[in-house]
Amino acid sequence: MLIIPIYAKASEDIKEQEVVITDANSNTLNDGDTITVIKDLKIKGTSSVVKVGTKVKNIRLCDGDHDIDCKIPGFGDIKLKSEFVKKV
């Protein structure tokens, strides 16, 4: 005899979990926050470097490997990893 368990609807069992993005100090980041860079970051494809202490205003959080989408003065639009920034 084959016993097949009966499950509730998949939508009820699986609740969507909200992803929480944190900075290097484990502070929660939100859209519109101001952050600073904690490490010199080389920009791929150029000889430019984003220096330590660079302040970035009005960040946007996104999915993927690079969590933060922002605009850095002098560099333009760029994506950053949350492990290299701290919340101001």
C-alpha cells in the first residue's frame, strides 16, 4: 500500500521572506540612506579608485551580488557590495 501525504496549498506553506541587507557593522540598510565607503574600491575597467570615506547619498537597494545601486559624484552610476560600506 502506498501512502501519499496531503499538503496544504503551496502558497500558504511558503511565505515570502523579505531580504534584509546590512552594512559592514550589521546595521540594516534602507532605500534613501546615506553611506560611506570603508575600503578603497578599484573600478573595473578603469584606473579610478573610490577612496575610503567617500559619502554616498540616496542609495537604492537591489537584488544580486552587488546589493547597492547609487550615484557617486565624479564616477557616475555604480553598484556596490554592502560589505564595503557603513551607514552614516
